[in-house]
Amino acid sequence: MTPHRLWPVAIAIFALMLPVTGVVPVLQELTGGRHPGLSDFAKHLFMISNMFAALIAAPLAGRLSDRFGRRRPIIVVAMLANALVLSLLALNAPYTVHLLLRFFDGALHITALTLLMAMAADRAGLHASGSAMGLAGAALTLGVAMGAPAGGLIGAIEPLGVLYAGAAISVVIALWVARLGESIPGQARGPHHATPWLPRSAEALRPLAAPYVFTFADRLSVGFIISTMTLYLRTVLDADPATIGLLMGSFMLPFALLTYAFGRLAGRFAPLAMMFAGSACYGAILILLAFAPLPLWWLLMPLGGVAAAGMFAPSLILASHGGGEAARATALGGFHAAGSLGFLVGPLVGGGTLAVAGLLGQEGWIAAFILVAALQWLCILLFLPRLRIATT
């Protein structure tokens, strides 16, 4: 496997992720600004509908791709359709229509992401999947990190410009991917030898359980970070919006830059052990953040990004291997679905903890941090017997 086979796919993944966080800086303008009188919950539905669609569509997209042995045409169609959806989203319409369009946006985006990830693994082959998944994961996280500032710059001029920019990017991705070759193992089997749904037996699903559970916990913590943790910074530590943005960037930058390096390491060594180590450190850092004064966050947030990269890259590799060559896209689709579910649950865990604590006459901030951290450690305890088996 040569690096030049992976870079075109990584570039597409990076570009694909830009519109995802690009809408965050203009969320108010796209919701309450166009639909006055919306409640805070209704505004949240703009993001929730997108993630809910991803939860449903990711495994279906992977299944479709594995069944017909193709990635490229599905990605191209999804991106062209997404360009249309984002353009329509910029037009005036009832809020229910905008939510429906956001749902389609989420479904089409996760379809392309799932199959681009599978395409990277296809190109790398089994023995180089660490590099492939590391590079794909780095492109994904870097795109997420760059999307918000790019969306802020465009949104400062024209909020709807973020949607039109996303539509333009979707067209460019479609044209870019249309030029890429496919190298799916066993793709000659065709639809008449279609891959069935992922095996239903516990033994067959066993390799996928760990990456699915860990990515659920990982994305849950991300949902917690962008909701409860952000509120904690603003209301308790009195951080201004610019400081919050820089702190989030200090987390995302090492996360993005080190995912490739950790992917290469996980490809050579034990990915399960690396995932355990990353999760253990990540949970400890969350606990420290709950008690740390604001200046100390400038050290802890980058360390959190390092730990996040240490568990994200191995989980991608385990998911890529877990489905085998015949069901690789389906396995990665399930991986993204588990992550989407975690992202949806994260704000509910943080907000629910604060609500329960409020009923008991307590603040609940520290309890929320501890609960999310404990979930990371619970995942380790759950799969610790598997690590012992793997190392004996």
C-alpha cells in the first residue's frame, strides 16, 4: 500500500466534514433568526434531526454498498443529492420543512462518510489498515475542527452562505470521488452473491462489540462537551465565548494531528490495549477538568485531545477488521451509528444530571463530569476479560 492511494480519500473525508460544524456558529440565525418564537428545544431539533438521520442511515448505507460491491457511485449520488438538499435548506419554508431537509442532509452525509471510510480501508488492505484508518480519522477530526471557524467567517458575512458553501463543497466532493478508482476485495461477486446482514450470532458480532461500545461512550462525551461542558465554562468559570472557542480548538487540534500516528501504532501493536489506555486517560482528564481552575484548562484540554486520539484510531481499526472484507462498510456503518447515538445521548446525560441534582438542591456540575468519566472506565471493565484473552 502506498500513501498516494489514501490521500485522495482522506481529502474527500476532510472536505465532507467541513459543513457539519460549519453550521454551528450560525445555528441561531438558521433557527430562531428565520423562525422567531422557537423554543430552545425546537432550536436543538435542528441538530438532533441531523444526528438521528445518521443513526438510521449509516448501517443501511454500509449494507447497500456491501450488497452491490460498490462505493463510488453511491457516494457521488449522495453528494449531488446533498448539494440539492442544502440549497433547498437555504430557502424560506416552514420550520418542519427545514427539519425534514436537515434529516435528509444527515442521512446523505453519513452515507458518504461511511463509504469513504470503507474505501480507505479497501485501498489499504488488511496489513495497512492502521495507516488507512489513522489517516481517515485524522482527516475527519481535522475537518470537524476547521468547519466551525470557516462557518463563522462565512456566517459573519451572510449566514445562509454557510449552506450554499456546503452545497458547493458537496458538488466538488462528488466530482472528486467520481475520478477515484475502487478496489473492493471480492467486488466481482456482484449483487447475485450479495453479503447478508452482519451475522446475528453473538460469536460473530463479538469483534464489533468493543469498538461499538467505546465509540458510543466517546461520542457521548463529545455531546457532553459541546453542551454541558460549554455551559459550565460560561456560567461557572465565567469564560467568554472567544476563550471557549480557543479551548475547544486546543482539544481538537492534537486530536486531529495525532489520530494518524496512533492509527499507525495500533496497526502494529494491540489496538484493544491502546483503546483501553486512551479511554482510561480520557476519563481521568474529565475528572480533573471538573475541579480545575480555568487557567489549568489550557493544559488539560490538549491532553484530552491526545487521549481522544489514542482511543479513536484503534476503535476505527477494530471496526474495520470486525466485519471482515465482505461486510466492511456495514461494520463501519454500525460504528458511525453507535457514535451518532452517543452524540445524541451526551447532552441528555449532562442535562439530566443537572436536573436531578437541582431537584435535590445541589448544583450537579461535578457529578455530571464524574458520570461521563465513569462511563469511559465502565467500558474498560466490561471488556477487560477480552484484553486478557488477547494477551495470553
